[in-house]
Amino acid sequence: MNRPLDWNAERTELLGRTISDLGLSVQGTRVERLTARLYEELGERGVAFRPPVYLSDQWGCPDGTPLIGVPFYLADPRLERIEAEESGAVEGDDEAMRYLRHEAGHAINYAFHLHEREEFPRLFGDYGRPYDEHYAADPLSREHVRHILGWYAQKHPDEDFAETFAVWLTPGLDWRTEYQGWGALAKLEWLDGIMREVASLSPPTPALTDDDLPVESMHWTVAEHYADDEPLPVGDARQFDGDLRRIFAAETEAPDGEPAGRFLLRHEGELVTRVSYWAGVRPSAVRTLVVALARRAEQLRLHVAGLEATTLIELTAFQTAVVMHWRSTHILRATRDEAQS
């Protein structure tokens, strides 16, 4: 009789599997349930259009195509566990619905060509503006809604529209009161009027192609999927010695405290999730920093001296500052390179 694999063995086996060979499907999974919830929300708003949902490498809509791609790992609890271990967390239902509403906004925009409307550039900006992954954001801006991580509506006019739609669609949200006095309210009111105009229409949707990257076309392994994530170029972690000594204490000063390296790794998932959220970067970048700090703290023989909650707050603030400065450097470098080209 075959015994079930323990998790380490099963994880290793899954990481070596080609994604297209896993037999993943939306049907009968959590993705199907979440999609049904999205369709219910559209129906409650009187929207007839139902953008098709398929499994892909990440959240997204193929450029200009009213289709919604959902990360493949959400279709299998074992792959969700790997995602949580690799990225620090996996989307809960509430977070997944935020992403689905956002992607539905893209699909609505593309299906009805709303970016071609005369008012669109005045409200949201130039839709044809180049798309930059590393964008500057003003956290105090009231010209944009707040919905998913960071200040994502400020990334590009297309994202601004998608975020505005997501807020408009969110059940139970009184957006008129929520955004009273904000410049973003004009976008919401315009969108509300447009949706009344197109709500009963059901435009055709194109068939999926390999260019849309459905899960059936993902001919690489699960391990390779995570290998492409961008790490933080930490370099020599000794540059953080002063910061680590400020947060932790020497072993001789806190002999009974938990070793700082162990503390960092024990809270790795929590730190990755929090910092990536507030800094608006991929979890892989934050994980690189957490692991580097843990190794250096171990070499310095540092221990936790204060309360656990206080130490976590300091670590979150410190790491967020590091990642945000790195992110800003990326933006400045990209702007300089563009100006010189």
C-alpha cells in the first residue's frame, strides 16, 4: 500500500512538476467560488457582463482583453501552501476579492473601450502613457481611491480606472460618503454614470490564446515560477549592523532573550506580508532582506531584549524604510536612464 508523502517530500515533488501538467482547473475549486461571488456583485450592480476567469501565472488582464487571469496556485490547497511559504502569505478570500474587483475593472474598461471616451484623459490621465513597474506615489493624494496594496491607483491611468471601479463595486461601501471632498469622487461619479449606460450590454469576449498565458501554456516548473522573482540586492549585510544593534541587544546584555536570528525567521512570513504591503513591492524582495538580516544578527550574536510586539513594530518600520528607499532609487535610475536615452 502506498503511504502518503510527508509535506517536505510532496513539496519537492510539486516544485519539480511542470505547471501545465498539473491538470489545474477553475471548476470545483476556491477560484470558482470566488468567481461566483464576483458575478453576484456585478449582478447586484445591474451589470450584465461577466468577464471570463481563467488560471494564469498571476493576477491580471491580458493587455486590452476583457479576460481575468487568476494565479494558478489558488486552484490547489497544496500550491497555496507553497505560495505562502515562498511569498510569506497567500490571499485570503477578502484580499482575493479585492484583486478580482480590480481585474474586473480592467475587463470592463477593455470590453467597453471606456479609455477611448473623451472624459477619460481628463479624469484619469493619458491611457497611452508608458507603463512603469517602479512608479512614484504620493501617499497624501486625494485624487485617487485607495483599494489594494500601496497607492496602486497612482501607477497608471489604467490602474486608476480599475481601482476606481473596484471601489464602486465593493458591496456595502458608501463611496460617496467615503470620498466626500476628494478629487477621486469625480471619477467615481463619472464611472457610476457610465455603468448605468452600459450595464445591460454584454460585449463578446475573445477566446484564450497562448499569448494570454493560460495555465495550459505554462510549460515550466513550479520551482521555476518562483525563481524569476526579483530579489533585493542586499550585498554586504554588515551595512545593517548599526540598525540591528539598535533593535536588538548583545548576547551579554540579554542572555535570556531569544536569539535575534531565530526571532526574524520565526516572524518571516508576518514581516514579508506587512512590509511588501506597505512598500508596494513583491514579497520575494522583502524575503531577501529578512533572511539577510537574520543571518547577520546570528553572526553578531544579538538577542531580543524588549517586548515581542515592540520589536516587530521596529523591524517592520526599519525594513519598510529600507525597501522604500530601494524602490525610490529604482524610480530615479529609471527616470535618469529614460532621459538619457
